[in-house]
Amino acid sequence: MLAIIIGTHGYFAEELLKTAEMIFGPTSNVKTIHLIPGKGVEDLVKEYDAAIEELDTSNGVIFLNDLFGGSPYNAACRVAMRSDDYAITAGVNLPMLIEVLSMQSMEGAVPILEVMERALAAGQTGQSNFHRTLFEKMATEEL
Amino acid sequence: MKISYVRIDDRLIHGQVATVWVKTYSCNRIMCCSDEVAQDELRKQLVLQVAPPGLKAYIVPVQKAIEAFNNPKYDSFNTFFLFTNPTDVLRMVEAGIPFDTVNLGGMRYVEGKTQISQAVSVNDQDVESLKKLHEKGVKLELRQLVKDPKVDVMEKLQSMNLL
């Protein structure tokens, strides 16, 4: 099974997972890691290692981090340097997490590089703008 | 036109539907069938703009949906049908549209309705239409999220003395 580790500043990871469960339903094989004041990259590496120990990593590990270059991301990079089966996507948001959960629950393993690319794509396509002046120009398709 | 799935959800296209349901029951079109919403240009636009990327969505009156279903021009459509209430589903079934299973996913509570699950509340007319759908052999399942267990609607109504 694909293992999912969400690593963020503060308790964003845990709350994001709870939010995703409102849409996706109960999840499994997911761990959340939180950087709280006083913790450093070394602590996070240890926590990632402990999380990996407890997870089923038979289909690889995807790390989802909140901020490219932040400590949770930097620590994940150190861990991910150890194995081809580990990958990281930064900039985690709800669409990205839901996409990764969907891939995890699919029958058959999705290659970790594909998991990573699809996570990024879902995060990006899940972002959009709205302004009524632009919206009113939108054409509706009729049958 | 093929039927991918049929769901009653009065929010029509929203988070759970756009991200999980239409992927679980793969489809190439979403058709929201509602006379009321089809007439409401603002609501129509707001629903359509949240269609997931790559999936074409339509909001049509029930009669138009029936005509489109029977039109060979749309044979390539594998459609995820959305309704706001069971009475509109019944209109389609009575017109011969072969829905075999209908998912009851979301009908918000308003005064005078009875809540039968966290996400679904029904009034007398809803119950009447559900009964008729059941009599016509349509399987009715109560389920908000894809991962939730499927609950038999008729058993649920029975257990709450609504039949």
C-alpha cells in the first residue's frame, strides 16, 4: 500500500487530514508530522523515520509538505534521499491530498513518480480565481 | 447515452461529487436534471463553473434530459446524473429511462422534513416518490460519501415509520 506522510508547520497536517476525511471518508496508512516551536530538522527526520516504521510502505512513500524549503520539507528530503521508493510534493492543499488518497485506494500500485506528478497536478488544477466581471462572460454549453 | 451513476444531491456539483464520486463511477459528462435550477441563470452558472476540469457538465430541465437520453447524437455520453430530489428521478424513470440504482446522497433539512441520515431529510412527497421508484424495481441506497456503507432506503424509511 502507498504510505502517505503529511509534514507541515504547526498542526496544519492533522487538520488537513481531518478535513479531507469529510470528503473522502475514513483514511488509513497516513501519518502527520508537525513542526512546532522548539523542534528542529533532526527531530523531524526521527519522526519521519518512526512514521515509516509504522506504515505499510510496500507501494512507496509520498511526503506531502506545506512549504517548499521549509523544515518539514528539508527533513523529508533527507529521508527521501535514501530510497527510490520515496517522493515529495510540496505545497500540499486539499485537492492534492484527495488525489493522493484516491491513488492510494485504487487497486494496483501507482508508481511513486506518477503519484508525485499527479499530486502536483491536482494541487495546481485545484487552484482558481473568481471575479464576477470575468465570470459573467463565461459561456454555457447547451445540449 | 450510457448511465454512469445516478445520485440525488441538492448541492448538485460540490466537493465530494467533483473530487470523489465522478472518479469512482467514471463518466465523461455530468448532467444535472432540474427544472428549477435550469431556470435560475445565476445558480446554473455557479454550479457549472465548479465542474471538475476535463468533465463537461450540463444543467437541463427534466424533459430535456429525457430527450437527450433518447437522442442517438449523444450515444458517446457516459453520464453521471445528478438530481435535487427523488420526484425528478421518478419523472425520468416513468419516461422509460432505465436507472437501476439511485444513490440518495444529500437533501438538506428544511422545516417540515424528517431527517433520515446526517445528510438526508425527506418530506411526504419525497417518500411517495421513493416508494414509487422502489415499486418500479429501482434500487435505492442511502450513502453520503463513497466510502460510507450503503444503507437500503426502504428499510431505513420502514424503520423510521415513514412508510
